Amino acid sequence: MRKKWGPKDPSPKDQILEALATLKRPAHPRELATRLALDEEELPGFLELIDTLLETDHLEMLPGGRVRLGRRVPDAPPADKKRSSSDRSWEGTISVNPRGFAFVTAPGQDDVFIPPDGIYEAVHGDTVLVQIVRRTDKGLEGRVERVTERRNRRVAGTVRLQRKGAWFEPDDGRIRSPIVVRGDLQGARDGDAVVLEITRFPKFAEELCEGQLIAVLGPQGDVRTEVQKILLGAEVNEQHSPATLANAEEMATRLAKISLHGRRDLRHVPLPTIDPEDARDHDDAIWVERNGKGYRVYVAIADVSEYVQPGSPLDDEARTRGCTIYLPDRAIPMLPRALAADLCSLLPAVDRYCLAVIAELNEQGRVESYELTEAVMRSAARLTYDGVARALGFDDESPSSPVAEAMKSDLMVLAELATKLRKRRIERGALDLDLPEPRVRLDDKTGMPVSVTKRATRPGLKRAYSLVEEMMLLANDLVAEWLTKRKVPTIYRIHAAPDPAKLERLADVGEKLGIKIDVSALSEPKALSELLASLNGHPRADVLSMLLLRSLKQAQYDIDNVGHFGLASPCYTHFTSPIRRYPDLCVHRQVKEILRGEPIDRSGPAIELLRASARESSTRERAAMEVEREVTDLYRAMYMKQFIGETFEGRVTGVTGSGVYVQLDDPFVDVLVKFEQLGPDRYEISDDELSLVGARSGDTVTLGDRLRVTIEESLVLRRTVYGRRELRPEEIAEIEEKTEARPGRPIGRSRPRGELSPRTPAAPTSRRPRAPSESRTFKPSRAKTEPKAKTRSKSEKLLARGKTTPGTPSEKTLGRRTKKAATTRSTTKRRK
């Protein structure tokens, strides 16, 4: 019986929404009209209502003219009240895996797995509203409800030119591609390295981005070109704006004469700085002296807030940058060099403004009293970690420093207290994660890498670093406590407790490696700290430490204090590096307001501004780390090109869907060994995801194993080094013998048969992939491999599938309403 558009029936809008909710899939308006049994004369009004619902986001238009329920689904009658196990939703950042799935991460929330058909119009790096669909034994699973904020529009990659136009292939395999290039090509040639700005993002699942070139950098592969690509793509500007530089000059002139007014004179305290040999800015100085049986500690920090006033051009740019970025050959400072390396830097023999923490500690290293004060200081010396390590007898390999030798007796007091502070910190449960970091050395003339080693590997040099680290931790702890007692809104450095599900995974790894781990006890820092201590001397201690780090949540900035799990501290902040971190600068301002007796702004707008600063600082910190990591990986890939065909030893640090990552001892580089390069068998991931197992021979490669690897290829554009497992003749013979003796049998998950782009939904599997924070891999995923010379590019394969003529993807193929997009799987499924 035909539904009437009468006053007693549901409204026409509700009838349309109810029909779509009942169908549980997109439908053409004609199909809806048939289901609603409308007459021909009612069609014009019906179609007009459809247009209205599209404009108000009650409906969304899909390729082929179909419609589905839109973003304002609460107005629609629910067709399936059991569509999810939870109605929770929150905002987070989506990280897309090149194989099609994604994860959404948000501060204070667990990672959410997003299957390929739940990503919709989101692009890697977008801020999205995620809806939780269910909780599995692997964690949360959800779908993208909508994109709330688009990612950085800049993308680095390669431009492809043909007769009918151009398209763009991103270097980052997580970004859906190709991207259609519009506008001026700026003289670019086919294959040039370029930076593109996205001008139009997708509106539905399979739509492609559009963009225009903003920089043409020239041929691919040159080291300077590749670094410039990374910086431009991340919107990192090495030069400060003219307004910021003018503001810096103005403040330098205004504060040229150091005044003691309202400040304590600490110029009688030596306060040396201790930094790496190549340090450019010096924002902290320390001094420890005996006070009876106890100690008096001075930690003086450069008073950057005196120069960077709130709301000034200096402040605006510092907040935008968030932090200093450190590259192998240079630093990109948060503040102009006139301030960072000169006026604010605690250079020797010159007067400087500072904020100081002065603490009295007893013989055991327990704080008995402390104070914060504005002061003027004059550093007595600039020391280096190498010089201090040599002077204190920690490291005979470090070069001698006459200045450090002259201060040896005073440095011994510092070392004595640092040892006690460290012992107390470990006893309360602080985690002692000593993970190696790469150090890249470059040729001064060519800029090419000449070595890649582990940073500060010598025990004595590490001990010298820990002297300063303990004093900085002490100062940050005390300042956080000082502000908290006064109930002042501030920016804390927080680190939440780990997710129990990730601890369960850690226990699985421990069991596999012969270590018993009591998960029930690991919710407290003390238990984790004891676990780390028990690993000392274990042959796979490095791997287990990395796995433990991956099981922890990421530290971040927030105005809501939840404590710092990793440091076992009830409240913690960043106070000691205002030259290179914006949150430290904010904390300095709050400390000075209290010291000067100024009223504290506790209004709603002020607190929200502080919250926004904390959130933005966390975002900028992660972006800076990504730039630093990518540049380092670039240099590592370039360095390894000279070693193709050579064999090295290393340890398996990651098991992925592509193969295993092997971390070489020297050079300190990660090498991806794919399934087919592991040996004469077909390898599959074991059920516990800790090993790769030969399907017929049973040959096993497990996390933590030592392998010999021959370098096969080093792809600069993908920042990835590929290798082949090197087996001795007797090992090969043993595997082949077992292969012949045993029939094939399933071991675990099958190996992927090819890489999938973010736009290609992966086949459903019974096992959820791991979140980035719980991955067994400690090199960020780079599943997308660089095509060889005779291999068609991803864009060309896409064109072939779309059966277009040679040349640039046509408007029909790459436009907003492509026929291909209309027929793909992910757009035919309604958001359940």
C-alpha cells in the first residue's frame, strides 16, 4: 500500500531516512521512490527534498547518483540498535597503513583499529571523529564518522607527466594516491622531486585528492633535494619571519643592560654548562656543593620569557614551531639564533637572566627544602660530556679537557649526588629504558653520510650524560610540585599507565623468550622497573626493552595532571629547556607571575588557551620527531648504498606482514628481510606473531634472533634498506632436507601476496593488525616498496585497471564522481 505524504504519517524526511536505514545500504532516489510507492507527480517534490537533505548533511551523495545516510544520522530512526557494543566516540588522528587498514590515536584513549571499509573519506594524518564499534581481544575497533580537521596539505613526492596532463605520487605510502595535479607545473619534468599542496580533499571513500605544485626541487636522489622535500612537506621553515626577527632585535636592545632589580645575584656560584661538543644553545647550568653532611643544588635555567612576551611575534612563531628540530648537520631553532645561541644562551663569563631552583638535600639525597627565584648568573665554564667523563675517570677514550680537570673535585660532588638521586628514582619505580639511538656523521664538504653508529654507547660517556639528566629531572619534579601546591593551572608532562591488553602481549613475548612476566603486577611502575632490572645481562635485553617501550603510552602535554608513569612521579612538568621547547616557556611565565605576586588568570578562556597550547605542543613535538626520524632514515639509506652485496650481523627487532626487520650492529641500520629472502621455504607468521615459520621445514626466525644479512638494495626514496638472510651451506641443506621430508601444512597467517594501497581494502582476516604503539616492529612501517626500473608505478597500475588510455588519468577516471569509485567495495557498505 502506498505511503501517503499525509499529516498523520511520518514526515517525508523521516520516511526517506527510515527507508535507507532499513535497507542498510546506499540506494538511488528512484529505488527509494519505488519503495515509498510514490506517483510520478510526486517525484519532483521528492527529488527536491532529497536535495535539501543532501545540503543539510542528512544524506550523502555517492558515485552513480546513489545516496546514503549522512553525518546527521541522530535525526534518522535507527534501523539496527545493536550496530555496536558502545556508543563512545572521540576525536583523534588517523594513521593509515599502506596495506589498507588504519588506527586512530588520541591523548588519553586507547588506539582504535579501523578496517579498510571504515576509513571512508579520511586521509592519513587527518583529525577524525571515530565511533567505537566493538571491543575484541585485540583492542578497540571502530569506523570514521567524519573528518573534523584535515591534515597538513603539503606532501612530498614525484610528479608524473604525460601527454594529457600530470599526476603526483607521494613518497609516503600511507597517503592515498595518485593525486591529480592542477594548475602551473612550474617547469617540472617527469620524475622530478616536488612538493605539492592539496587543494581538494576527498568527499567520499574512493575519491582522489587534487593539488598544485608549490616547489620543484629537481631530480630525485640528491641528498639536499631529499632533505628539502621532507622539510617542505612538513611545513618546516628554516627562516624566521621578518616580524619575528625585528621583535628579537627590539628585545635585545631593550634588555641589553642586565639589571639586578627584583632578582637574586647568583654570579658568585660557578654554574658551568655541560653539553655535547657541538651544542649551539645552552639553556641550563648546574652546581652542587656540600652543605654539612648534605648537598645544596643550584639548577639555573635561561629566562627566555623575559625576551619572549605573550602575544608578540616571537611568541606566536615559537608556539607555531613548538620545539627545535635537530638534524644530523644542523638545528632548526624554535627561536631566532640571536636569542637561542646568544642573548638567552648561558655563555661563559657573561651575565644572563635566569630562573633558578635551589634545593637542600640530606645525605641520602632526599629533598628537605627548596625555593624558586628570579636571578642573574654568570657561568664559569662551558664543559662537554666528553671532558667531564675523562676528568672523572668514567671514560679513558674521551678527550681531556683542562677546564673540566680544574673543576674535578666539584664535579665529583655532582657525580656523588647524581648516583644517589638515580638510586632513589629507580627504587620508587622509575623505568630505566636505555634504548640505542642512531648518530649520523656527515662529510663537511659533500654533505653525504660517512658513518652511522649508536649514540653514546660507551658506559662512561653515558654516565656523564646521566649527571645532568638527574639534575634536570629533580628541577622539573620540584617545579611541578611547587605549582601544584599553589593550584595554578599549568602544562604538565603526563604519561598515563599502560593498556592492560598491551601488557598481555608483552607477557606473551616474555614467555616466548623464556621470561616469566606477571601481568597483574605490571600496572604499577615499580613492578615494571623490577622487570627491567631482571633483564640485565639477558641476551635479548635490547629487544625486550623496546617491546616494553612499545607497550607504554606516549608521553604528552596536558593541563590535567595524571602523573608520569615512566618516572613514577605524581606530578611532572618541563621547565629546563625554554630555548627549545614552548611548554617550558609557558611554565616559566606562570612561575614568574607567582614570584612577582601577579594575579593568576583562572578564567575559562585562559584555561582553554593553556589547554590549546598543551595540545598544539604535543602535536608539534610528534611532527618534529617524524621529521628527525625521516631525515635520519634518509641518510641511513644513502649510507648503505655503498654496501650492497656485503654481509653484516644483527638482531631481529620486528616481525611484520612484509618480513622481519634486522637491526645491524655496525653500521647501526635497520634492514628489511622479506619473506622470500628468508630461505628455501615459504614463510608465514606464527599465531603468536613473534616468529616467521617455514611452512614445510619448520625453520623458525623469532624476535630477538641473531641473523647474518646480505644487503640487496637500498632505496633512498622509500628510506628503506632491503636484505637477504645469509645461510651457511649446511643450514640450507638442513632446511631443504626438512622441506622434502614434511608436507606443507598451515603454520599461521598466510603471507601477503602483494602490497595494498590505503585505497584498496584488504581482505577480511580473523586477526586484527597491531596498533603502531604495540607493533613488534621498531622501525616505522614502510610496507610500500619502491618500484624497480621496469616495474609499472602504482599510478600506472591504477590506470590499467581503470582501462584508460595511456597518459594522465582522465577526468572520468580521477574526477569527483568516477565510475570506478562508484563500483568499489568500500563505498557500497553503509556505516553500520
